[in-house]
Amino acid sequence: PMSTSDHVGGLNVRAGHAIQIVYGSFRDPSLRITAIARALHISPTHLSRLIKKETGIGFRELCIRLRLAEAKRHLLDPSLSVKEVASLAGFNSTSNFDRDFRRLYGCSPTQWRAQEFQTNAES
């Protein structure tokens, strides 16, 4: 059983702190749950459960979704290559970026970018 001091307004304090760390560090491709768990003095397994309970998704998926949201912002800059966008968003390879982007958005980053520029040109 958790003590009441572990919760503030229904949010688990450690999970909240961990999520803040993820939001601040997701661009780092070497970000690992083990390092965050160590900093918070809890096991990676426990932290993983807390994050999933608070966000509805696991640590890895949270990082991927934050990186993809960041990548979409950068894709709107035509001076950046897809490879540069992937790197800026925290992906350690363009192939991982492409795979995760397709899985979440149903098209490649290049296709998404072209659709965005087409839509903006028409409006």
C-alpha cells in the first residue's frame, strides 16, 4: 500500500517526476528508464508500471510519441532533411524514425511533409 504522501491530486509524485524527466530529456536517444529509476531510487519495473498507470502507455511508447510530435514540428521546416529531423527529435536512426512514424500516422515522414505543404499551399 502506498502512503498518502506519495499522491498529490491523484497523481503519483514519483510518476509525475519521472514524466517531467522524460518530457525534458526525450530528445536524448540514450534516455533509458533505468537511469530515471536510479535517480528516483525505485526499480525500473516499478517505474514502468507507474508511468503506464499515469499515461496509459509505457515508457518506450511515451518517448516515441514525444519524439514524433517534436519531429512533426521540425518537418514543417523545409530546410531540414528527414535525417536531420530524426536526429533533432531524438531518434538514433532514420529507419526507426520512419518505422515509428508510419506506425503512428500511417504514412512516411516525407509523405506527411508533402501533404502538409500541399494543404498549406491550398489554404
